[in-house]
Amino acid sequence: MRGLFRHLAFAALFCLLGVGVVAYLRGPAGVPAALNRREQLLKMEQDNRALREEVERRKQEIQRLNTDQSYRDQKVREKLNLQKRNEQTIYLPDTPKSKD
């Protein structure tokens, strides 16, 4: 009788422990939260990758501006809407997009 009671007590303990584990894993700190954190982490990694590429592109642009005088002149003219002497600039009106 004593052994049977001990086995039943252990079975009940394991059942309660199992129910507790399942409740924890399904709760707000369990599997759904872990999946949400994983999605956030993947998005942050993607954003970091895009930012690193942007930084690299801008570094190359700065390097080119520092070394190429004609490119620098071109960018300054574009930015300030200037033109060289004897250079003509033609402005075309924007055409509205036709609705198909």
C-alpha cells in the first residue's frame, strides 16, 4: 500500500509538473514570445545589413568626391542648380502619367 501511494504521488507530481511546463510554454513568456523575439531579431539583422550597405555606399561616394574633381563639380552643379560657362540647361515640363 505504501509503495502504491508513493507511485501515485510521483505520478501526480509529474502530471502537475508537466501541466506547469505546458502552461509556461504557452504563456506570454513561452514559445510565442520566443518566436516574436526571433522575428524581431531577424528584422534587426536585416536592417543592420541594409544600414551597413548604405554606409559602405556613402563611404565610396565620399571617396569618389575626394578624388575625382570632375565628379565633384558635377555633383555641386546638380545640387546648386548651377551650370558651366557656355553650357545650356533645358528644363522639360513634367508630363502627367496617363491612366490606363
